[in-house]
Amino acid sequence: MTVILAIGGTDSSGGAGLTRDTAMAAGLGTAVRPVVTAVTVQTDDALLAIHPSPPQAVADQARAALATPPAPGAVKIGMLGSAGVAEAINDALPAGLPIVLDPVLKASSGGRLMAAGGFGALLQRAALVTPNLAELEVLSGSAGSMDAQAAQLLAQGARAVLVKGGHGTGAESIDVLYTAEGAATPFAAARLPGSKRGTGCSLATAIACRLARGDTLPEACRRGKAAVHRWLGC
């Protein structure tokens, strides 16, 4: 059985967070060990309240999940909420476990969830960071081109960056994988009408599932995007 560790918040609307992580992973034949960083009170239209978990409680959950066999093959990190939780997670995770970090700064229903500088060592430790276009600009601290912003994030120590193009324009939604070695690999899919909440959660989770199954990073990104495209078309 393939297992991933999913770290993030709950969403009372069911549209994002750990609920969406679990649904995507189940569709890919993967079990989820959940670690709750916060309970969010949300509808599809608004973030009403956040009840954060104490950093020690988050670390304790992660250690218990990691100690339960079979061991997770990868980690997906979504909402953290604070630098203290990010630090606790960094301390709890063992070396060598692939981490996919979805740098959630705002809820899709509105409301700030994390300060840009709060990710700490997790940003450098992650095998992949998956910002959307708005998150990339904030994290890079630059208003330049997407290529320049990704290069700036890599210069901060990120190992690889997948810039999500879902919030862009054009007939195709194009995600681009940038690596520290200088490669830039695009992954394109037809832009579908309408939208769903939780696309960022779904993509990061799908990539983590593929990494847990032994895919290379580019292959995991390609298959992860295909899985999200199928879900959006349902």
C-alpha cells in the first residue's frame, strides 16, 4: 500500500485542505496519514475563522503518523498557518523523505493563512515548491517575469519550483517546472471552463502520490497535472 503524509488544515466546506488531499490520493490508490495544522471555518465564499493547532500538537501528530507502518513514501504540506508550525514540522520530518510544499498564503475563499517569510527551512528542504502566479510573486519578492521570479526563488534555496498556470490566461493552462540545474519544463493542458476550489491541494497531493510510487520529479509533475485535469473535467 502506498501512503503519503498530508499536512494541512481542515475546511468545513469540504472544498480544500485535508479533505481534498484525501479524495485525490484515494483516486490514485494512495492512503493518507493526516496531520491537522488548523481547523478553518469556511464556506465556498468566505474564510470566517481559523483555529490553529499548537506547534507541539502538530509535531506529535506527524511523529505518530510516521511511526505507523507502512511508512509514508512522501509528504504533502499545505496550510501551515505560522512560522512556529513550520519549524515544528521541519524538526519532526526525517531526512530523505520527498516533500511537496504547496505554499498556501491565502484561502481560495478569501483570507490570509500564512506570512510569506514563515516557511523557514521547509522552503529549502522541499523536493518541490508549487506556487501559483500570485504566490510566486510574493515569495520571490520580485515583480519581474515568471522566469526571473522562479530563478529568485531557486536562489533562496528551493530545489525545484513548479509554477502553476491555472490563474493565467489563454487556451492552455501551462505549468512550468524550474530546477536548480537550470531546466524549465512546461506541462500543458487545455484550459477548461469553470473552476473548482482545491486545485492547488489536489495538484501537490497528486505529485506527492507519484513521488511515493517512485516517479522522477518531472514524471510526477506530468502525471499529477493529468490527474487534476481529469478531476476538473468531471
